[in-house]
Amino acid sequence: METQLLPASPESIARAAALLKEGSLIGLPTETVYGLAADALNPAAVRKIFAAKGRPQDNPLIVHICDLSMMETLTSNPPELTYELAKAFWPGPMTMVLPKATCLSDEVTAGLPTVGIRFPAHPAAQAIIRESGLPLAAPSANLSGSPSPTRASHVYDDLQGKIPLIIDGGACAVGLESTVIAVMEDRIRLLRPGGITAEQLRAYAPVEIDDGVLHQLDEGTKAASPGMKYKHYSPKAKVIIVDAPLPDFASFVNARRENGVYAMVFDGEEALLQVPTLSFGVQDDQPSQAKVLFDSLRRCDELGAKTVYVRAPQKDGIGLAVYNRLLRAAGFTVVGKDGNPV
């Protein structure tokens, strides 16, 4: 299959919509990461997503919409809090897990009684959904387990020959997948952190942080959200998080310098390291970390890194989302300055 990479023009958006209505897959931009989209109401089309990505069948998909009326056709009696949160954060990088309507197949929801729904902010994503008239099931447009794509070129690298079209909408503004929350009548459970933070959500209802945000799910546990169960976002290199102040981090890494060892640090910290470095943003600027994290993880493979030691970010605000992605990239391998697990 030939894969076209086209700018987000009216003509290419019309082409994308036509392909979706035919049951094909496309790569589309959102403000979070690029998505691999199919008609969410077409089980055969949705199955193509899993085949193209090599994605486990028990990993639920998020459905993307372009207005609240579309949400109401996909859910069954959503809590009143849903509408308050939608008014505050949609369109934007937030997915709400709600009771699903019967029109959605188990292929989309991995057999769960709920569905994750998001109204993306990217104008090209909205235009494609509107032009097609379809709700779109769309996980990240990468090979399963690898770093998520934040540029159209990343999608092309991973899925060339597997899908007919990728719409290039530029670099993603957020750079990490959406915040996923389970919405109840009187509270919110944070399943996956992202660009909308727990602190922001607490203005609307009490927020519980799901144990799966910072810990590996037990074997056999059903994942309520994408990104909870499997190793994700990982380069071929071995990733190890080192939770230590900069001087201790530098000493730890320098003592292990050898061919193929790299360090991922914040801007301005490179001078203390005696190994090649990659940056993932500014220490006190969490949005900058989110925006470049997946780019940096992909660069690890381009540079031939074998082991990458990463400075642990803060674990609040958007920093919680950055740390969550790093945990999964590292397979939950976190050590302190002495090299012992923490």
C-alpha cells in the first residue's frame, strides 16, 4: 500500500473523510499526539487499527467527536458532572470514560461497559470528524509500545505501507496523550494524567488518583484506560529513571559511562555529564517537558543508544503525566542515587 503524506488542506481533509467512510484507516493530527483513526461504528475498520499497530485486543480505544450531540449518541446516561467538565475543558486534551451506548462494539471498548470519549482541539481533527460525520476511534498512530508520534513524519516512519493517508497538521502542541478520567456523579478518578491536571480537575469535583498511574497493574487486571496495562512509549534502548538531585544523578551516570550510554536531562544540565545527552525540556517548565519527551525518546534510537538514564521529573501538575510516560517507557525501573530500586 502506498502511504500519502498530505498537508491539512480542504482537499486532503475531504480525501481523509472519504477513506474513513470506506472503512480505511488514516493518520490525523491532534493537539496531544497523532492518531490512527477509523470509523468507531464499523467493527471491521476498528479491527484494522489493532492489526496495523500490533496492539493487544484488550486495550480499549478512545472515540473522538466534534460536538456534544455526538457524545450523547455514544453514551448511556452520562453523569451530570460530564457536562460541567465538557464546558470547562472541551475541546481539549481530556478524555472522559462514561457508560457506553449499545452502538459501540466490543472492538472499541475491549469488552468494557464504558467508553472513553474526547473532543480534540486541533482544527484538522475537528474538520475530518465533521466532514466524515463519524465518531473516530483513534489511538496513537505508532507501532504498539514505541514512543507516541508528535509529528507526521513519526507516523510515516512507523506506519508507511500500512495506511493510505497521513494528514500533516504540524507538531503537536501538548505532546502527550490526553488526560483520561472516569466520571462519576460526585467525583473523578484519574486513570491517565495528561495536559489537563488533577489540580485543574479538583475545581469541579474531588479527584482520586488511580493506583495504575504510578504502579504496574496486576496480571489479569482489565485496563480501564489506554496506557495503563502494557509497556508503552519505549525506544529500543533500555530506559532507567534515576530519582536523584542533579549532582547525584551526574555522579551515578558518569560512573557507568561506556559506549551506548546516554543521559536524558533538563536544559542546561548537560555540562555535568560525561556521556552523550538528550534534553527533555526545562526543569521548571512542565509543558516544555511534555512537548519534547516523545521526540527525545525517538532520538534515542536514531542515535543508537543502548541504555538511557533519565532524570526523574516532578510528580505534580503536567509533571505527573511526564513521569507516568517515563515509568512505562522504563518498564517501571526506577533507581535512587545508590542504584537501588525506589
